[in-house]
Amino acid sequence: MKAPVYLVLATLFWSGNFVVGRAAVTSMSPLDLTYWRWTFAAVPLLLLAHFAEKPDWRAVLGRWPALLLLSALGMSAYTLLLYAALGHTSAVNASLITAASPALIVVMAIVLLGEKATRLGWAGICLGLLGVLLVLTRGELQRIVSLSINTGELMMIGAIFVWGCYTIIARRLDIPAITSTAMQVLIASVTLTPFALALDVRLPETPAEGWSLAYIVVFPSLGAYLFWNLALKTTPPGTAGNYLNLIVVFTAVITVALGTPLTLVQIAGGILVIAGVLLTGMKVRGKAPEPAAPGRVA
């Protein structure tokens, strides 16, 4: 019974990243959050990987080109786009768009890898797309024609596209999940350092900023990965992946608890996205794409 608890905690921590990140970007830049998140998380993740997985570090370092590419996509580009988007859209909208990632990955696998989907699989993809479009247009689908869509939501579309590319590439990497994540985090910290110096990245200056960064480092960056990978020891990745739908639910609950009501469009869009993801995940034939570090979404 421990695995379901671990999976729920992991998704809860990732949900918090949307809400806390949304608050943090009002005073800190996306680069501030991204750089310090990975810099502070790098050493604990490396220690966790070393003692939990006992990898052959020489063999891991030999895969540096793939790790560098994955770090650029999954750690740097995705995270920067996520925090930049949260400066322009709500945490709920960002999480709803992110929830469409599994369907997008299936489409990319079909286009790029020649994988097949059934009619119900395509129906799920269309449902998820309709849900996202409802959120993007605030229920006014005619806004698509005029391209009147919020900048932050366009950034989130870019973020999940980057995540899709990351996932397609990462599935081929034969490195233990925590080790792969730790190395990508370390590489992100190193490669972002010149930009951090050039753009005068700053540490938190207020208690609110400090607590926000502390949450981002401890919970979605460390705790979520630990619980997720512990759960994967006894839970199939496909089953665990269904728990990712809880991110939308938890984000909505946290947002409402903090005093921001949900709209009917957000609720309808969320239902369509989750239903679409479930249909797509259950009805795809062939080998489903899985990330090397499953579930990293925030």
C-alpha cells in the first residue's frame, strides 16, 4: 500500500510547483527560479542516486552528449518556459495544458516513430485537444481564428512540446532514472551559470521568496522524484502515469483553497483533458513512450 501513497505525494508536490511558482514569478525571474532550483538540488540528487542506485559513474559520464541534450530540453528549456508562462497565466490553466502532455507524446510517437493508435486512441487525443482549446480560448473557440490566445498559455504549449521531444529522446537512454535526473540537473546548473552571471541572477531577498524557492527545491525537485522512483520499484510505469492526472486536481484544489474560484470552462476543459488522456493511454498499440525519469512534469 505504500506505492499509491508515494505516487499521491509526488503529484501533490508537483502540483504545488505550479501554485508556488505562479506566486514566485511576481518578484523573481524565470532564470532566478530555474538556476537556483537546479543548483541547490544537484548535490542531494547526486547523493541520492549514488546510494540508491549505485551506478557505474564512468559509464554514465560516457553518455554525456545525450545527457547534455536532455538537460537542455527537460531541465533548462522546459523549466524556463514553465516559469515564464506562470508569469502570464494561472496555475490551473498551466496545469491543464500540461495534462495534455501524454496525448501530445503519443502523437509525436506516431509521427516520428511510426507507432499506431486505435480509433478510440485518436478519439482520446481529440478530446484532450478540445479540452485544451476550451481553456486557451476561455470557452470562445472562435478566438482561435484571430489567434487571441494568452502569451503564457502559448508558452505552456511550447513547454509541453519541448517536454514531448525530451520524452521521445529520453526513452532510449539506458541509465537508471535517479542517476539520469541527477546528471541532467548538474549539467543544467553548470550550463546555466554563464547566463546567470551575465544576467545578474539573484538569490531570494525576502522571506516569501526564500520560502518559495525552498519549497521548489525540497518538494518538487527532491521529494517528488524520491517518492516517484520508490513507487516505480513496485508499480508499472503505465499505472503510475495515470496518477499524473491528479496534478490538475490538486492544483485546482490548492488554488480554490487559496481563494481563487474555478470557472466552468476550466472545469469542463479539465474533464475533457483527463478523459482524453485516459483513453489515449489505454488504447495505444505498440510500445508506449516512457521518459527515462518517468513523470517529471514540473
